[in-house]
Amino acid sequence: MTASAVFQPGRVLVTAWRVWLRNAYVFVPLALLVDMPWRQYVSQQLTQPVLQAWGPRSYALIELVSAVGSVVVQVLVVSGSLAVLAGRSVGSGGGFPAGAAALPRSVIVGLAALCPASGVAWLSQWASADLWVAASIISGLIGWWVTLALWVAVPVAVVEGRRFPSALTRSWLLTRGARWRLLALAIVLVLLRFGASYVPMDDLWSWGVWATIGSFGAVLVASSYVELRRAAEGYTTSELDAIFG
């Protein structure tokens, strides 16, 4: 990778902010209508029965089920963001319609990308009390590293038409050599979510805060994908436009 082809998280962050700001009026309501009601349903209807049936160690499974709505939103927002980056609108043929058409394979890929981190966290719960702290730290580090490696699995599924497990392999290759820089973007999202954690999830205002962060995170992933391909393959927005042509 040459000096002129280094993944630049700063550029990704600025691009994502501009794309999100121009289209927040679509992205945020989408998250409000899809992700937040689903999480509410899982919290109120599924969590207690699952915990009672399978015990506290089933919490990782509950978290994965809760993520279904956010993955659906991510697929749609990613497709809309990529269309905007290609000079089109979120509702153009390459925007939301393309994302909707790609939902079956992309949701499977998105959930599969979450499974390794969830699985590692689940395994750490089986550690003895003496090893719990060390197991939690190790599982956290592994989970973060896998998350960064699979950071762009959903855009790969949307744009390149790849399915599981090919999309995960492609993301792993694209992010190789750039994961420490991707960590900077992940930290931005963590800080935003940390701040939002102090907002109780009991009214529309709090839902709006989380929908804002979730939709921005999806735009950040889409922008990361374009920048990773630019750095690794000399990808241009004109080539992105050709995909949506």
C-alpha cells in the first residue's frame, strides 16, 4: 500500500457526517420505525421468557436477536449512503430499492458478522469466578478485533452481491492493514453510545437519540467501505456510480 493509498479515518468521518447531515430526515425516522420498536418488543416480550428458560448465559443470544432491527436499518442506510456517494439520491434505484432487494443476504451477513463477538462474550461467561476478569478482558479484545475485521461486511453484501461466508472473507481482506485506523472510528461510536447510555429508553426523545447514533454508524460503515476500496484498489466514486447505473 503506497503512502497515497492509506486508509484515512478523518476523511471517512467528515464524509459520513456530510452524508448523514443531508439525509438525516430520512435515516433517523427509518431507524425509529424499524430498529427501536423491534428492540422494544424483544425487551418486553422475549427477554424474560428466554432468561427464565435458559438462564443468564442466554443474554448474548438476546442481544443478537435484538440486533436484527439495527442490521435491517444498516442495510438500508448503507445502500442509501452509497447511492449519495455515487451522486444519486437515497431513493434512487441504487439506494433504498437496491438495499431492499439485498436484504435477505445482507441481513444474514450482518448477523453473522456479529456472531463471533457475541460467541466470544458468551464463552467468557463460563469462566470460573477466579478467571472471570481475565476472560472478560481477553474476550473483549478478541471481540473488538473481529468486529473491526468484519466492519464492512454489510456494504460488501450490498454492493458486491456476496453472500455468507464470502462477504465476511472479503471484509476481512479489505480491512487488513487498516484495523488500527478503523479503531478510531469505532471509538467515536463508542463515545456517542456511552453518552446516550445516560438517556433512559422510555420515550420518543430517547429513541430519537439512539436512532440518530445508529443511523450515523451505518453511514460511517458505508463511507469506510468506499475509503477502504480506494486505499486498497484505487476505487473511485465514478466506479461506484457505474454500479448503480
